[in-house]
Amino acid sequence: MIRVALADDEELVRLGLRVLIDREDDLAVVGEAASGHDALRVVRQVRPDVLLLDVRMPGLDGLATLRAIAAEPDLAGTRVIVVTTFEIDRYIFEALQAGAAGFVLKDADPADLVRAVRVAAAGEALLSPSVTRRVVSLFSQPGGVVTRIDTLTDREREVVAWVTTGHTNEQIARELSLSPATVRTHASRAMVKLNARTRAQLVVFGIRAGLTVDR
């Protein structure tokens, strides 16, 4: 069972998310919060697997809450998905830099949001297609090549390139005729070498480095 907490200052939004999550057999809402401070308290108390976090909330906003969670080693087991109506470059960049496992817009298809929860709980990352396009635009400017990319092995570079496409470990494994565990190992080693705290950051770094998939 994947345990999910909700943080949004609008009660109707939380209600909609709760109904969406609780109707899935493998997901359960274990806590709710209407502010950043409450979200931090809920995460500390119930240690959910995934937190769906709004950006704009009273008091401590979503980005500050995300940074506070990332700063506490004991909360490392909670994956944070930023869910918002605001597709603004600064929010995307800051959320990914702060360690968000995903960034999904509130008008996304319900099935995509549920998938994002499962993907994040599995230690992977999911960005909505429009957000991925914006990330590509943000980091395709001159001078955006990641340092230390040359420390990756050829296989690690190949796996990171596939990670930037949004594929899961299982999907990448099928494409490369590897086991999911081997793909996970290569991705984990690449994260260490590139100092990427989350798989979402690995996506950003791979895009910045211009890694592409040879089909």
C-alpha cells in the first residue's frame, strides 16, 4: 500500500485528490494539510511515501516546505510531487532543484496523477509533458552543459538519456535488453556522480548535458 499525504489550501481540491487516491486499491490517503507548516507537521508525524504538495499556500509556501523536507534526513523516505495550476519557469526550476520527485499540473488527466504517485513511490520521476518541454527549453541555452558528465560510463550515459524520456526502469530495461535491477544500478551510480539528489534532477541534468536516445 502506497501511503499518500495531501497539502493544498483549497478544501475542494483536497477532496478531489482524496477521492481519486482512495479509489485505487494500492493507494491510501494518510494525512492532509491546508498550509505549509501543517504539511511539514503531517510528514513528520505519519511519514507518507508520497506527498502531493501545492505551490501557493498560506504561511510557508510549497517550495519552502519542499526545501524544509529535503533538509531533514529522517524525511528522505517521502517523495514530493508538486501539484499546481501555475506552470511558471521559476516554480519548475526551484521545485526540481529542491528535490521534487515530480511536477504535475492540476489540469492533468487523473490517470496521469495516479501514475505519478506510483512512479514517485517507486523512486522514479514523472513530469507532465508540458513541464518536460519547459525544462528542455530552460536548459537548452548555451553554457548549460553539466560538469562531471564525462565521468559517466557509456552505459550510464545511455541509461540517463533514457531516463530523460520519462521511461521507467522496467521500460528502459526492455529497450536495452537489461534487467530492471541493472538499469536501477546504472541510474543510481549516475546520480551519485552528478550529485543528483532525485531522479527528477537526473532528468534535468541529462537534458542539460544534451543526452539523447539513439533509436
